[in-house]
Amino acid sequence: MHILSNIKTQYRSLMYSKSLVFALAFLAATSMSAQNANFQSYIEKYKKLAVKEMNRAGIPASIKLAQALLESGAGNSELARKANNHFGIKCHADWTGKTYALEDDDYDDFGNLKKSCFRKYKNVEDSYIAHSEFLRDPKKANRYGFLFRLEITDYKRWARGLKTAGYATAGNYDNMLIKLIETYELHQYDLLSDDNFPDGRPDKPKDLIAGLDVRKVNEVRVVFAKNNVTVEEIAQRANIPMKRLERYNEQLPQVNVPLADDTRIFLQPKRCRARGGNKWHYVKEGETIFDISQNYGVKASRLRKRNRIPNEAEVQVNQRLKLRGFNIPKSDKPRLASEPKPTQTIPNLLDPDDDFMQDDDVDPMPSDPGNGIFVPDAPTNGQTDQPAGAAFHTVEKGDTLFNISRRYGITVDELKRLNNLADNNIKIGQKLRVK
């Protein structure tokens, strides 16, 4: 009886242990599911703000969202809830706004943890803007300045750069950011042009229909190819005749050849113009008219007609294409790839020690309210000769080298070279040469 009693006791103990393991596993899974839901909800709520700040200040939206998720616990941390501080930015000596005290990683002379001073913001948007200004603060150029020379889509180097610069003390801070970006596909937002996501890239959740990844581009349904699917399989699954797909897609790939991932196959006719958002597109290296047509969901034939581009011809890098509205004037048609680039004499750069582009050294320049470009009547900045066709932009509130370069279709490095800028610092009223 004693032996039998021991066996029963051990059995009950074993069953209890298994139940406890299952219970702990269930709780862990439930916790992970709740965290995932919180993170997804946070991303949906603030993704537009992240993209808006990316285009204003040049910080990848994926990086900003990942940092906010990590630093604020998807908006659930005490600092986020009570101080609207989503990036864990402390006061520092130059902060004059409201503050919030919270224990973090500061210690007194006796090694005891003490409360740290954190910035307090009126709302979350102020926190997002302040994060941008914190990273691009001229006083921190030696620490964070190199980040703004990285590609906006290179989130891995941005993450590693933030760790190298010491943004956070965690030794695996970069890996945590990269993991968040890839888990929640935050890198997709680095491709968007503004807070309304209007530039033709997918802006809605994936809609899997009959095994196809169907999204909307310019309010037109389009399949993003996955898993070596063919055009023939797309036609069958979507129940659309092949002849109709041929009409909808101006360069339909071979029907039985597996498609490269993310090849776009339109299930409806492309539109004649891009709806909302950007009115212009600046041609990038390697882009063709067809590529741009696919990107914006606009018929290639209408792009050519609107921009006076002959059939089969292509345009040069940085040329501006109109996406909607009336046809451009003949005098404004973009330069074709077959046409030679105009020769242009680049003026000698000034000595780095000169006070370059100071307001009191620059003659007033007549403005063109139509496009914000300034054309000098006489040589400026001490230069004795200006190249033909040179144009200038006057810096306004909120301008950065990044958004100015995007506006005029040039790179930040080219903009700095044209103006002999040693860093990214500019000021309101400053005249920048953009052409």
C-alpha cells in the first residue's frame, strides 16, 4: 500500500508539472500575441507621422518607428503615457521645456540609482519632431552627422550607426531595431513619399485572394508576384482572361515563366494620371518610363504624352516627369537619354575659411513666386562668374538639405558641393544653388 501510495503521489506530481509547463507556455503565447497586437496598433497609428518626418528631416521611417516601439514599449511606458516622450530623450543642459523625473540609468556619488530628467512634450507629434531635431542638431554633428550620409533605405547601417553613436547603452541595440523592422516589415515605409502614402506604392494591408498577394496602387488592383508564380497562374486564380491581362499590362511577361518576387501584374486598367500626392517624379538611375508607369499605376503612353517623350525614347537621370495635369509646354520637355548633357562650367569652390553665403555678403535676389527658384542678376558670393542656367533656392522654415535635394532632383552631396557646405547646417534666408 505504501508503495502504491508513493506511485500515485509521483504520478499526481508529474501531471501537475506538465500542467504547469502547459500553463506557462500558454501564458507566454498569450503575452506574445498581446504584444504583437499592441505593436501593430502602434504602427498603424503613427506610421504616417514617421513618413512625414522622414521626408522633412531625412531619418528613415523604419528607424523612427522601431526606436519608438523599443523606447516606449509601443506607447505603453510610463514616460510615453505621462510625458509623451516616445524616444527616451533626456533633458540635457540646453533643454528649457517641461520635464519628467524617472529612474533610468543615472547614479549618485554613492552608487545609488537616482531619478533622471526626461523631456516632456505636449503631444506625440512634438516628440517625433524633437527626435529628428535631436539627431540633426548641429552641436551633435560629430556624433550623428554621418548617419545623414547613408541611404534612406539602408536601415541596417542606420541601426548600427545609432549603436556606434551611443544613442542607447544596450549592447545589442542595433540588432533589436533590425529585428523589429524586419518582423513588422517597417522598411516598406522608407519607400513612401509623404504622410498620405500617395506615390503609387502599396499603402494598404495585403489582401490575399486565391493565393495571390493583391494590393492597390493608384486605386488599381495589382498582384505582387511571390513564390515563382506565373502570369498564367495569376490569370487562373484571379479568373481573368489572358487577353484582358494583356490589355491591362503594357509589357506582360511570358505567361509560363516564373516571375521575380514583387513583379507587378495589374488586374485592372492603369489610370491616366496619378491621384493625389506628388505631381512630379524625378528619374532615378536605371529607371525607365515603364518602371515609373508600374510604380505609379499610370499608363506609360499617358506619361509619354504628358511629358512629350517619343515612343521608345527614355529620359536622363534627375529629369522631372509630370504625373498628372495638362501636358507640359514644349520648352519644358525633359532631356532624353539620347541627347547629350549640356556642358556646364562649375565655379571654383571658395576657401573653407571664408564666410560662405552669409546674409550680409549676398546681394538681394529677385524671387519667382511660381516655383521658389531664384536666378541672380549679377554674380554673388564673391564669385566672378556664374554658369549659364544656374538657379537658387532660398531656405525657408522647416527646410533641410534632404528635402531641398529631393525637391530639385539632386543628391545632398551634390547640393553641398554646389554650395561649398562643410556640414548639413543651413539657416532661414540662406541662398542655396540648386542647379
